[in-house]
Amino acid sequence: MPVDTPLPNPIRPAFGPGEREGTTVVNIGPSHPATHGTIQIVAELSGENIVRVDVHCGYLHRGFEKECESHTWHNLIPYVDRLNYCSALINDFAYCDAVEKLMGVEITPRCRYLRTLLAEYSRIADHLTCTAAALMELGAMTAFLYLVTIRDYVYEHLADLTGARVTYSFGRIGGLARDLPDGWLQRLEQILQQYDVFVGRVHGLVDRNRIFIDRMRDVGVLCTAEAINWGFTGPILRSTGVPRDLRKDIPYLAYGELDFEVPVGIKGDNYDRYFVRMREMDESVHMIRQLVARLPSGPINVDDSRCTLPGKHLVYTEIESLINHFKLIVDGPDVPAGEIYSAHEGANGELGFYIVSVGGGVPYKVHVRAPSFVHVGGVHRMLEGYQLADLVPTFGSINMIGGECDR
Amino acid sequence: MAAPVHERIIERWQVAAPGPAVSHGTLALLIAPDQLLDVARSLKLEFGFDLLLDVTAVDWPARDPRFDVVYHFYTTREFVRVRVKTRVPAAAPVVDSLVPLYDAARYAERECHDMYGVEFRGNADLRPILLYEGFVGHPLRKDYPKHREQPLVPYRK
């Protein structure tokens, strides 16, 4: 293609320049250093103030749901990992949980506790990432480094368990890939103690910092009724002052047996979203310590030949197990016909899987109710009426993750 | 087990999907397309289902009507979910938009329109959201081949 041929525009903005007197239309993204994630925001400005915005996502669309329809149930686990790559384990477990419910499989107590523990550990990593990035964009480089230091401890520690730093593929239908290695829980406690030190320093640097408060307080305000109307869930909804959390409201995994609080904000602005995430991490640490103290022994996989691979010693020595192994790998686990909507409290909000099975080893449809997609649909309510410079922290505070938003 | 609000909805609307009315904690309703707005309004105003979680569709190419349009609602007061399904034919896949009731429907309906070509009457903004302007077809329909490519910019040789 000759260089002077104009490239077709992938989007059709809702408004263009020159429609109103005295305003300027600027385009931000899809590749812009301040929008972590590929997102395009067309903004109409009156001076420094944002009059209206038109938000476009989809640049990371890779046909996740289409791809799911031609792979076995187990093969989807690496794909669901890549939805929210900041807390991949939560996606894993939410997906496995939905399939297990369809199959009528009940996971073992140790697996239930380990999944809860790992989900909370991932939530800490996710909130650390979001908060660190938001602070860095406001110039708080030290706070960023403190937070990602802990996140890196968590990543390395999860790599010891799963073999990967970010996308773990660790869930299995009916259990987990493997049990904890020796010494893993001791290292976990060391990291949690380091967490207290580093996050304590960030609290000291940021919470009552005049510059931070001026930038965050009363910016990007959202009220509860509006948040619910636009479908917001998770920390953003809680920052408006309501303790809506699936871990409390519809307890799943081991959450019903744990003692924890649901932190809420006061007025739903950027400062509240920062603080809700910081407090949620403390609650996650509290939960992890309870889970470690009560971790049951026993197997991590259910004894069910419909979904669990037989042990290698059996595969090599008896024909039934060999056939079982091949059937599970080639045909996939046989999930009975039916449909289910099952949701977990992801780090960003309600992460729901709507799954339709017609029987057999391949899903008929997998649809993800991704919190980031819904939040991007309503983020203009938090941007309009504020200054252009507020766009960066406000957008950072919704923690849009391209993988799950665009699928 | 059916939650009390599920029983009240069944009593009020006298409709249920084939099979168990409540499965995995979600009440499933199968309704005619022209009932959709009334049912959604009743769910929101009478029964307190204030959160529209999701809008999607399921394609059954061999069946007439071909598409299920599927909605999930949640109540932040009683913590239960309702799935509302309606069936529309391939010749005229049109349902009423829920935008007058829920602003969350705006993006969700745009995505469903992208992926399945379902028209939402009353949603003025059905521009592509995950796809791009000029994309031909609806990729989540079962007759859209998985490997078809429509690059907006030609691939580099």
C-alpha cells in the first residue's frame, strides 16, 4: 500500500470537531503512555474541561469466545488465564467452578481452601498492580516501586508453585495442577510480613499527602444508584459506600468460613477507590493467614474419572487408566448438557461465566461477563465534567484490563 | 432451591424455561420477545433486580427461531439471579432494547449486536464495539468460519 493512502478509521466517533462553538475534540489512544491498555478515548474539551467523551475498546479482541467453541473444556484453561492477566488464578477458578457445577463435581476440602488462598493472593497482586500504576501516573515513583516490589515477590512465589510468573494455567476441572511444594507456606508468611512493611510505607507517603488528595478527592465521583445502573461491581461499586461483595453475599469456595470485612468508600471518588483497594488487600492478607492456619490435608483432586487424569503409574500399568487418559485428552471431559451462569468476585468486580453445553468434551458457548468491559461502558460518567488531566488517574482507578475487556 | 423472590416471579409471570425452573441458583424464564420490556420492567421495579449483568445470545442454526437472546439480572438486596431468554428468528433478529431501564444495556447490546447481529430496537448507538467499522458478518454465529480474516490494514509481506 502506498504510504499516502489514508488508512481506514476503525472507529466512527460519536461526535466530531466543529459541532459546537468553542470546543476542541482530541483523540487519546489507542496507544498512549497514559492509558495502560489499548483504549481509545475521543474527548471534547472546553478549555481544560472534558465536556463529553466517547470511549472505544476492542483493540485487543482476539476471538476468545469463538476459540472456546472448538477446544476441549480443559484446553480453555490457558485462555481464561489471559482474560485478567493481573489475577489469572481467579479466572481459572471461576471457570473451573462453573464447569464443575455443570458436571456436579464437588472439589475436595484442601482444594477449596487452596483455591481460596490463591484467589486472595492473586487479588493482592492485582490491587498492587492497579494502585502502583495509578500512583506512578501521578508521579509517585517511590510508592510504585514499593508496591511492585511486593508484587514481584508474589509473582516469583507463584512461579515456584506453578512454573509461571503471570499466566499460570494452574486450575484443573476437579482440582489443581499440583499440591504446594515444600516450604511454600513459610515463604508465604515472609512475603506477608514484607507486605505489611512496604504497604505501610505507601500509606505513610500517600494517604495524607496534600498533592495526592488534591488530585484524587472529589474527582471521578460516582454515586451508588448510578454505579448500579451502569453495571459497576467490585471495588468501584464498594467505593460508593455499599458493601456489595459476592464473597459475602453469595459465599463460594471457603469464604463462608472466613472472618473478613468488606471495606467501603464514602463518596465514590478516586481517593475512595484507592483506599478501598488498599484496605481490601489487608483483608486478603487476613484471610490468607486464616486459610493457612486451617488448611486441611488430603487430596487436591477429586476421585472422578470424568474429569481427573489418572495417576501416571496407573496409565503406564493398566489399560483402563490408559484409555481414560486418552479419552480425557482427546475427547475432553464429558460435560452434561445444560447451561449455567456462575460468578466469582474478581479483583475488578463480578467475573461471570455463562456456559452452554450440549454434552460432550467441547463447549457449545462460553461467554464471559467481564467487569472491565462493563466498567469501560460507564467510565464516561466519571470523566465528563472533570479536567483532562484527571482522565489519567480516573481511568487508572477503574483498572481496565484489555484481556478481559476485549476478549 | 428456589429463593422466595424466584417463587414470586414464577407466580407473577407463569412462565418457565423447559426443565427445572431454578438451576444452580438462577431462575430461568423463557418469554416471548414482545414480553421482554414488560418482564424486565417488572423485574426491576417490582422485584428489585437493579443490576443488569449481561446480554448475550446463543446461536442454534438448525432451530427456528434460531437465536436465544439471554439476559442475566441480579438483585443487590436479595442476592439472587434471574436469566431471561427470548427466541428470535434469523430473518428478523429484533428485540426491544433495555436501555430505557438500564444504562448497563448500552455496551452489552452493542457487543451482542457485533457478535450475533441481533438488533435492539430503541438502542440508538449500535456501532461496533469489539469489532471495527466495516467488519462484515457476525463472528460468534456458528456459520462464521473461525479462520476467516478481515484485516483492516493489509499484512506486511
